[in-house]
Amino acid sequence: MSRIIFILATLAVILILATACSKTPQTATLTSANNGGKVEVKVGGQIIVNLDSNPSTGYTWETQSLDATMFKQVGDSVFSSSSPGLVGSGGTLALTFDTLKAGTSMLTLVYHRPWETGVDPTNTFTVTVTAK
């Protein structure tokens, strides 16, 4: 009888651990609503940040603070116009990052004109990422 209880208890623990592990998403898609917040993602997963942008003004989103041991930007940022037929229209810029190892780190992006020096960014996006 005690052997059956031991086996059932062991299976219950395995089930609880498997359920807890599965709650961490493989991909986290973030927007300006996540600014200042926290997000969890699996190691090897991706973080996709979609932020309002208008490249025709010269402004773009770029990383300001990036722990290169924890994150790697994947490819170039991708702009999607909200009005494709309208020249100079705004839209959304997507930046994608791979998570390389477990841990917690800040990911900070700034909206600025890259060639301007000594000028504060127009906007900042910061999120605390925990990779498990």
C-alpha cells in the first residue's frame, strides 16, 4: 500500500512540475502596453517587440541596453506601414530577439535619430525579461 502511495505522490509531483514549466511561453510578443513591465520566456525562445514608428521622420527604435550574453537581435528590424499606399505614413517597427540563457535582464530600446548626438531619445521602452 505504501508503495502505491509513493508512486502516486511521485507522479503528482512530476505532473505539477510539467504544468509549471509549460506556463512559460516560447515566444513573447510585446507592445508599448508592456513598457515598464515584466515578461517570462523560455530559454531559446524569442521576444518580439512591436512599437509605433515612422521612419520617414528619421526616427527609429534601437537597443540602448542589451545583455549580449542573454539576448541576440535576430535580423534587422521590420517596418509595417499602417497605410501602405500613403508615403510617409507611420506604422509598427518589429524587433526580434533570441534568448540565449536563463536569467533576468532588462531590455531597453530608444526611439531616436541615430545620427543625432547629445539629444535625448523621443521615447524609451524598457522591459524586464526572465528566461527560464
